[in-house]
Amino acid sequence: MMNYIWVGLMVFAFIAAAFQGNMQQLSNSVIQGGVDAVQLCITLMGSICLWGGLMRIAQQSGLTTVISRLLSPLLKIAFPGMDLSSHEAGAISMNITANLLGLGNAATPLGLEAMKHLQAHNPDTMTATNEMITFVVLNSAALHLIPSTVALLRQQFGAENPLDIMPASWLSSAAALTVGITLTKIFKRRVER
């Protein structure tokens, strides 16, 4: 579906530029957009490598076990039937930790690992379990204590204080997480009836 949307946007841009006589501007924008995308990837790559490496060290040093224990009250509420010493609990804990640090890109591989473990316990591979749905909501509407990626982008574009968005980030991510988890629990009860 997204492929059709992207193709539609490109065709629309081409037709609009042709009718308005702005083909040169379209060509320049396409080239500049490619340059900007590469620069953004290079900028984010350093941050992702740093935090990805730190997460790997945390896993190998046993810090993930400590973090799982610290997050166990939250995990008991969000995933009532889950064994908190399992691999999926560890992967979910590390994903939550990465999201708390605002490292959405570093959280992605951890989230995929957690989902793989959750899928291994799924009797119906064509339908998501309640735990999988809860995890997707928890990951998508994650609480960000330190919005690292956003701060990095703000710094790159000249913000004087890149972290001055922290209170807004706390409020918006806490609200999104609360609404998401609440709706998940409400819909779960309706489906079970």
C-alpha cells in the first residue's frame, strides 16, 4: 500500500511541476533531498552505533537482567502472564530502556528480537496475541525521558538548547502511552467476552 502512496506522490509532484513550469525546481529538490537524506543518515549513524554498542555491552555484562528486575513491576502490569526471567522479558526490558533514552533507532532491533520471542509462543501465527499488541503499543507510544535523537537533530539544525523540549516530550509521550495501554486493556476485555 505504501508503495502506491509514494508512487502517487511522485507522479503528482511531476505533473504539478510540469503544469506550473517548475521542472527545474523539481529537479533541484530531488537532488537536494537525496543529499539531505544521506547527511541525515550519517549524522544519525554515529548516535545509533554508540547506543547500539552500549546496549550490546549491557546485554553481555548482565545489566539487562538488572534492568528486567527494575522494570518487573511495569512488565507484570503490562504482560500479566509473562515469565519475567524469559528471553522476551529481557528483550522487552532493553527495548523499553532504549526508548526511555530516546533511542528509537537502537530500540528497533531489540523490539524485533522481543517480537520474535513473543511470536515463538503464539499458537496462531496469523493473529497477534494480546502480549504482542501490548508490546507494539508500548514500543510505539514509548515514554522518552531523554529525547536523544530529536535533540541530535535539533542541534544539527542550530537549536541553542537542543534538550529544552524535554518537558514537552515527557508530557506527550506519557499521555500517548497512557491512552495506548488503556485502550489496549479495554479492547482486550471486549474481545475476551
